[in-house]
Amino acid sequence: MKVLIILLSLGILVAQAAEPVHYKNGYWYQNGTFRPMDWYVKDGILVESVQEPVAEVVDLAGGYVIPPYAEAHNHNLQSPWLAENFAPAYHQKGIFYGAMLCGNHGTAGKTRQTLEDSALVDVVLAGACISSSDGHPLRMAINSRRTDGYEPNPEDLYDRSYIVIDSPDEIEQKWELIKSGSDDLVKIMLVHHELNERRNNPEFFGVNGLTPETVKALVPFLQERGRRVAAHTESAADFALAVAAGVDWIAHLPGYTWWEGRTAADYRLSDQAIALAAKKNIAVIPTAGVVALMGSQPPERQQAIAALQRDNLQRLRNAGVTLLTGSDRFDADVLSEVDYLVKLDMFTRLELLDMLVRITPQALFPKRHIGRLTTGYEASFLVLEGNPLVDFKHLKNIRSRVKKGIRTVVP
């Protein structure tokens, strides 16, 4: 019995049914395998049985039921316009959870409201990134605003496109600005901080990052005020600094691109840094597939990068470091990252599926009961045509979607 039908953007229909609802004849993902089970949804929560008569029975017809996907690193929902226009596509692909790791502190509140109003994707939103006055993403911001006859002034972009902190002494005075855009998560930038010759060098203006002294003071400052910290890292030294400072997430596995004059040694993580990351429960978002955006490279370089990624990932996994799924691909999404990790041929399907539907959602929203299909958890799930543990192509063959007990229909 349908009681409400709402037409959303891009043709997605939200069908709110009277509860409780009985879902039968499905194979449900349970601790690494699929089991034939029946479940009920009451008040948007999964329960094994109900006392009152059910309002509706839904026959899953042998479909395979899994929790929704999570994208731990992207940017394509981080403004009001992006949230309104891209959230339906996320939902259609089964991505119900995400982390957008930069934005604009001035519009962050409106972005959150836009996402909340649509109720299609639950997002952890970082406000503006924090970097140095000569740091990334300054060059990107300048280039995006450069036109014939107009050259943007860097000072006009400071504390707008991103928040500038050049020394520990500036942290306190920037707190109100940080707080205005980040209610949970903050992203900081580290880019080959160990190479002092990059500073005060026009060649690297706009692509550097925070100084080590700033990082060591900033991370605990933010965490003491209830913010989680994600660090953009590009070198093994950046990774070690971020870990030593105690960040919550590493937003990039170093080595997806090699700066000129650098070798694999600059991007191979030390065993000591890996062990410390495991000890401190620091999660790593590899974004390994972002290598596809780094331009054409000779086959031997492609092979060297892939070998380095396998080595770093293998040692992180062996040490027990939590790995999260995220793509940092504006032209794609987390499923492209999963495809790339499959090609690296070092994770089992079970490892990757668990990373996608359990580990990452629970890392994004640690206080919520999501990422499992069991009693008391949110009734959010996807019904697939086939078993993804047999063939990952079924991750894209979604038959139906349910979010907090509400079924959505994509024509």
C-alpha cells in the first residue's frame, strides 16, 4: 500500500510504504556469504519478526541483497549546485554514503541542506581545505579563473577558495573560519613537505602544502574541537608526517603520480610509518585509480606505479591498517576505484566488497548502525541481479534500492 509518491530530480521516485514491510525470497549478505532469509522493515529499521500484520510483502525473486556503497573521497557533491545535480546519479549507482573532501566554507551549510532535503546521499562534508599561501589547490583555483586579459590575484583567493595557514601562530585566528564550514571533517594539504627547495620557488607556487610545524600543531587543535582530520599526502614523507601528527584519515596513498626527478623510493611507505598508522587506527583511502587522470605515461612507468601501489597496499593490509574505498574522480565514482583495485589483483572479491559496503560506511558514520544487514540496523540496502562474490559486474546490476526503509525507483 503506497501512501506517498514524490517526484525528484532526474526521474527518481521515492515510494514511502506503510510499515511493517516483509521482504522475502532474497539472498542476504551475512558475514562474507549470502544466505536465503526473510527480513522485515519497521520504522526504517531491519527486524527479524513483527507482531502486527504486515502492510506489504515484497518478493525479491532471488535477488542478492547487500548494504549500499560508500565513496570516501570525492568532490562532486561539495557545492549546492553539485549536490542538487549529482546526488541522484550517486543514488542510482547505489552510493548512499560519501565524504566530500573540500569545498567552500561559505556555502557548506547550504550544501548540507540541499543533500539533507533530497535524502538521496548521506555526506560527510569538509569545508574549505587548509593549505599554505603557496599551496595546493591555489594553482588549480587560479587556472580555473584565468581568462583572456584577466589574471587572478592569489590574495583574492586566500581564505575563500581554501583557508591559508602558514605557521602555528595563525591557527587560532583561523578557527572561526574553519568552524563555519566544517562541523565534523577538515582536510589538510601536504605535498612533498620534505623538499625545502620547493618553497619560494615560482615553479612550485600554488602546489605546495602546509609546513611540518603547522601540521603538528594544527591536527591536535582540530581534534580537540571535535573535528576529524583527513590529510592529502603525496610522498612517503608526507604520509609519515601525517601519521606522526595523528590524523584520522590519509586521503591519498602516495605514488599515484611521481613528480619530476622523483623515484619510487620517494613514495614507498616506511614500515615504521605503516606500523604507527595501524597502532593509531588511522584509515587510508588509497584512491589508487586516480592515476588514470595523471595523463599519458610510458608503459614502463605505468607498470612501476602499479608495482609500487601493490607493495604499499600489501604492507598496509598485512599491518592491519583500515583501507577505505574512494576514487577522487570527478569523472567517475567509487566503483571505478573498485575496478582498478580488482586489476591490481591483490584483494579478494570478499575483501573489496566488505571494504565497499561495511568498512567504509562505518568509518564515515561511526555512530550509526549501517553497513550490515542485521537486527537493529538501518534498513538501507540494494538488491542485485546476481552474486557479486562470483562476478563483480553485478555491483552495477541493481534491481532495486531501499534507504532507511524507503524504496526508490529509477525509471
